[in-house]
Amino acid sequence: MKAISFDAHGPADVLRLVHVDPPVPGPGQVRIAVRSAGVNALDHKIRSGALRELFPVELPHVPGLEASGVVDAVGEDVTGVRAGDAVLGPTATGAYAEQALAEAARLVVKPVSLSWEEAAALPVAAETAWRGLAALGLREGETLVVHGAAGGVGTLAVQFAVARGVDVVGTASEIHHSYLRELGAVPVTYGEGLAERVRAAAPGGVDAAFDVAGKGDAVAVSVELTGSPERVVTIADPEGARRRGAHFSSGGRAAPTVPALTAALALHEAGTLRLPIHRVYPLAEAADAQRASEHGHLAGKIVLTVG
Ligand SMILES: NC(=O)c1ccc[n+]([C@@H]2O[C@H](COP(=O)([O-])OP(=O)(O)OC[C@H]3O[C@@H](n4cnc5c(N)ncnc54)[C@H](OP(=O)(O)O)[C@@H]3O)[C@@H](O)[C@H]2O)c1
């Protein structure tokens, strides 16, 4: 099968189109004939080596954490998923490939009304947003600040929080403010003077903060605004969390993928889900896709078309 692989950490140029044997599903796993793969900010950090300690990978490595596609092989002890099913979810092997393995229990059925590209864009953003909000223990009527609210994870975090009756203030570049208003958040610009701008946007005070950007002093500002590091979660600034006593959240096998995807698909069914596709690249142009992801300030998610 065709796959994108790198055999040394480094810039996007290390990504190569290669031919490798298709992976074979183990117990509890299925193999997906990938139609589309999501490109995440995590992918370029894993490739560059910046996340060597948090997300160590064996080299050569096929990147990609999420996919949509059709199940084409089923391992032992799999129930509820069959060959031919159209699915989406996190992958256990690299999704930048014609075929990838996934834990069957972490997949959901793809609705016909959701495109392959939209489906591939959902798993990481939805799971991460869901996990972060759960760690914050938000209650209806509370006010939440989301740092980096217009990105992949932020977009889902805002929508999940709004659906729970939480008031959301979201930080973003000005170009993304009207988008945040459409999602139901009050937009503010990040950077110097952030705390004052958030206070003006939330005169009743801030109960909790979710940093999905990991830039600047978002964690410190969040602790100042909420008055308690226990109501501050970051997914992108472990060092800031450690210094301020806030919570750093990372995924893993216990990640709440199915509840998160079920909630996202319920919003889709209701016709309200927003997760725009910034750009679609063919598999062979994965390096360009990661360069765009690394540059940031995207209007939605980047995905690869594979099958
Ligand atoms: N720990 C985990 O489990 C986990 C899981 C998934 C992702 N992550 C991490 O979470 C982060 C976000 O991922 P993503 O996929 O949502 O990335 P993304 O789509 O690229 O979004 C990043 C967002 O950060 C915003 N931003 C840039 N500079 C900022 C600043 N100085 N202050 C506040 N916001 C700023 C951008 O806003 P504008 O475009 O409006 O400028 C953009 O919306 C990445 O660092 C990723 O590695 C962690």
C-alpha cells in the first residue's frame, strides 16, 4: 500500500511517499481502507521531534491519528463492526496511508450525510474537546474561556460547551471573530492585555478556562481570571500547567472517543455542527499539508484524501 513515512525527525521534507505492506489487525482491531485522514497540529510536532517525550514513536513512522474509511479486514474478538462498514475514528497505526488499523471499540459509524473529509476531521478535535471539558467539570450557566477557540479542538470545545448551556469567551485572531460569534462565543483577541479584555467580555466573572493553544501566558492569565488552578486545563502547555498547578490533559487508550463522537454526530444530525475544512490535500502532498498546519491560523481543519 502507499503511505507517507519518515525515518528521521526533522522538517516536513523528511516525509516521503513509500510502499509498505498493509498492517494486519490484531485482537479487537479492524483495518480501514482509508478514504480521508485528518492532519493535526500534533502530527508536525511528532514529526519534528518536539514531542519525543510525550508521544515517542518508532522510526520509520507513518503519521496520522484519525481517519474515515471502509472496514476491509476484521481481527479476532471484534463485535459490532463488520467488513464493509463506513466508519470514522482514531487510528492505531498511521492514517496517512491507504490502510490503517483502529481499535474497533473506538470507532463510530459514518452517517451518509457527512463527507469522508468532514468525518476524518472530527475524531481528535471532538475527543480532545470532550476530555478537556470533562476535566473542568463545567456546569450550566458557568462562564468558560477557551484560548485558541477557532482552531480544530477549540471549535468543538466551544460547540460542546454552548450545547451544555455554558457561556463561552473565545480567544482568536480578529479574522476569526465573526466565526466565533457564529459558534455562540464572545470573541476576544489574544496577546497583551488579554485579562482586561476577557473581564470586559465577561463582567460576571470567569469560572473555568480551557487552553487549547498553548501559546503565550494563557495558563497564567487563566489562573488569574478564575482564581483557581483547579478550574484551568491545558492540552498544549504542560510546562505552564506544572508551574501554575493547573491540569495538563493528554489522551491515551482511555480517551472518551465514542461519547465525544456521538455528541458531535448528534450536533451534525441537528444540523448545527461546524468544523470547516480549511483545505484538502492529496496523500502525496502530505508534506505541504503539514507545512500549512505548522504555519497555523487555519480556517478549520486540514485533511488528506487517500482512497
Ligand atoms: N494534549 C492533547 O491531548 C492534545 C490533543 C490534540 C491537540 N493538542 C494540541 O492542542 C493544540 C491545538 O490543536 P488544534 O488541532 O486545535 O490546532 P489548530 O487547529 O492549529 O488551532 C490552533 C489555534 O491556536 C490559536 N493561536 C495561535 N496563536 C495563539 C496565541 N498566541 N494565543 C491564543 N491562541 C493562539 C490559533 O488561533 P488564530 O488562528 O485565530 O490565530 C488557532 O485557532 C496544538 O498545540 C496541539 O498539539 C493536544
